[in-house]
Amino acid sequence: MSTVSLRAVSKEFQARADRVLAVDGVDLAIAHNEFAAILGPSGCGKSTVLNMVAGFERPTRGRVLVDEQPVDAPGPQRGVVFQEAALFPWYTVLDNVTFGPRTRGVPPGAYRPKVEGLLDLVGLRGFERHYPAELSGGMKQRVGLARVLVMEPALLLMDEPFGSLDAQTRSVMQELLLSVWERHQQTVLFVTHDIEEALLLADTVVVMTARPGRIKTRIPVDLPRPRTLETTTSPRFNELKRQLLGLVRQDALT
Amino acid sequence: MSARRAPWAVALPLVLLLLWDVAVSRHWVAEGIIPAPAQVARSWYTWIFGASTASLSPYSGTWVANVLHSARRVLLGFVLAAAVGIPLGVFIGWNRLVARVVDPSIQLLRPVPITAWLPFAIAVFGIYDASALFLIGLGAFYPIVVNTTHGVRDTNLLLLRAARMLGAGPATVLTKVVFRSALPSIFTGLRLGIGVAWTAVIVAEMIAVKSGLGYVLWDAYYVGRMDICVATMFSVGLLGLASDQILLRVSRLVLRWRALEAHA
């Protein structure tokens, strides 16, 4: 299991002639087994925060630590699920899911039982020989999730993974993720702009403001687990939702 | 080509053949310069199968041998071009330093037509196969290297990140992601390359060697056998089409995942 901590992290991007401050002085700590959601409007730098934790991008200032170690490159101990599934289109579902273990030279005998279990878990049995182009958006995301889970990462980084799915599929995927997380209890950093999604999934919702991205508040979600879609109809859920709506709207207006 | 589309594909060639025949029989073209289609067909037949009676034609029955000469040169030159062009294109596309060092020279040399290299090739390699292979290889090399470079540079950043995140090192990223993702572009380069190779083989054989379809074409022109010239043009066209179709089939087989994408 894993902890994440960002200390006074800023990130600037070179945009044509000038430099754009995307993330400004972010301090953030995520505990072992915590499910944290970063909530914010598009362009607020929340994906940049995730990319820095993943090791895809380096902070301009400040430090990004995972398990007290500075992050300097991406790696299988920090599994990333992307918004567009980012599957390898030339590989079948099975080859996509086994890419990680094959790359690291794990013998097939060692990963095969685990892969079969995972395919069952995400409901992809019978689709092993299909190519990504033959799958629906939701199924692609299941493959994206399975190929990361097979590495048994201590930290799961999810960048609006269900953002491009239709409402129905999104609910199914959210419940799937809840059941996966309740079973394995990884530390999760989940980026979203969907308030209900953040509340349904997370232990903590971190609200970010836009341009430059700063952390506005951090709200603990005290809804009981296990959670299901029913959770979204509880009074406490709606109370929290109202609170978050206020915070996000206030920011959108300024 | 499917059976359903075939009638449409042959309609225009038939009309053109008819027009050609009418033009010759009505003397729209100067007599004795352009042979009639039937004359070309007869000469072509003799060229392929030989004549039953003792023939005076030096071309009789030599078609297969000449086709093999040309095809062998095209294949060798093309394989040479691919063997150099694909790896070089991958490195130019992948490594900024290699691109800075190599790419300007390629862009500088690329506009020099293959025909302009002829005297150089003959001076260096002489009237031998090596001359022809140099010209064919060089001609096919440019489209292959340029398209490979382009394909590599086009690799989706997310796929590179995904591979690194899954634990892939530079070698795995290059072979399992970058190369795979560049393959459609590489096949485009190969198809353009084989087309240039057929152009180059004719040019090379006309001047730099003494065998093959290009040699026959030039020789027939000198002795006034326009029927053989036209038959040679058809032969080259058909061989070019056949080699392109072979590459197309191979690419469809290798890029099966892409066909599915197009239908999605």
C-alpha cells in the first residue's frame, strides 16, 4: 500500500512565447488505502497533478513523493487508467491485459490464473481475442483497468476514466470500481469533474480552483461503505453534494 | 478486386483499347508509327511464347527471362531500401539528435531525380547490376524512410505513457509500441517505394545494364519495333500493379486490427 504527498508543487508549461502556470503551490497528502478524488472544472490542472504523481511530468517547483520517495519516472507500482483507454490497438484484449507482466518477463504460468480472474471480475471473459476497435467505450475502460490491476499496483491513478462514457455505462463502471477497491483497498487518486462521481467513490474530495490550479478545500466524505448507486439517494449524499456544488459554482463564476 | 466491381474496373480500359484501335485503323495517327492493339498482342504473344516457325525476331521467347531480370533487380533494390530505410526512419523519428544530423542531408538529396544519378552510378559501379541496384535502392529508399519517420513521430503520446507505466523500457517501447504504431505509415512508404523501384529499374536498364525490360524497351525503340515497346509498357504496368497488390495484401494481413477500426 502506498502514500502520496505533494509539497508546494507548482507546474509551468511553455506555451508559445510565455509560460503558463498550470498548478500553483499544491500541498496534498493521501494516506494508505485512501480513495481521494480531485474535483475541479476542466483546465484546472487536476490532470497535471495526476501526471506528476504518475511520473509523466515533473514539477517545476516543489516535491512529489510516493511512499516518501521522489517520483522520477512512471512505473508499474503506480497504475494509471486514462480517460481515453489508451489501449494498444494492435493487440487483442488478452495481449493488452498481459502487456505488463510479459514486458517484465513474468512467465505465463505465473500471471495466467490472475489474468483469468481479472477478466472474470471486469466481465471480459469471451472477449480475449477481440481487438480494441471491436469493443464499446465501457469495455475498453474495463481492459484499461484490468491491464493495470494485473500489476497489483499499490497506487491507482485514474484520470477521468469514465468521463467519455454514457450515463448508464458510467454507473456500471463506478460500481465495478467500488467492488474492486473494496476488495483490494489500493490507494486511489481519482480525477473527475463530476461531483456525484467524486462523492460516490471517494473518502476525500479535494476541490481545485482553475487557472492557476490551487487546492481550495478538502472535504471528508463520511458516507458508509460498502456504497452502491443507492448511496446517491441518501440525504447525507445530497447534503454533501449541495456543499460541493456551492464551492464549484462559486469558482466557475469568478 | 471483388467480382462485383470487376466489370466496372475493366470498362474504361476496354473503351481506351477500342479508341486506340479506331485511331490506328482510321489513320488518325501517322501510319507505321503506332501499331494496332492486335499487332501489339501478337508481338507480345511471340515475345512470351516464341514463334512456331523459325522467327527472325530477336525478342522471340525472351519475355520471361527479361521479366525475371527486372523483377530480381526490383526485389533486391527494394529489400535493400527497406532494410536501410525502415531502421533509419525509426531512429530519425525517435531520436532528435539523429534527426538533426541525418534528416537535413536526406531532404537535400531527395529532390535529386533518380535519372540525374545515372551518370554517377555508371561512373562508380560501371555497366553492371550494381549500378541498377544503386538507382533502384536509392529511389525506393526516400519514400520508405520519410514515411517511416512520419509514422514514428505520429505515435500517440498516451500509448507511450501507458507502455512506460506498465514497466516497458526503451527497447520494448520502440519495438512493441512505436514500431507497431508506425506500421501503417511504413506500409504506405513501401508501396510508394515499390512504385519508384519499377520506374528506376526501367531507367537503369535502358542505360546501365544489358538485360531486362528497360533494355528491351530502348533496344526495340532503336530498331523501330514500337509494338514491342508498347508490349513492354504493358508488362511493366502489370508487374507494378501485381507487386503493389502483393504489398497491399500483406499490409491488410499484418494490420488486421486497423481494418476493424475502419468498420467501427
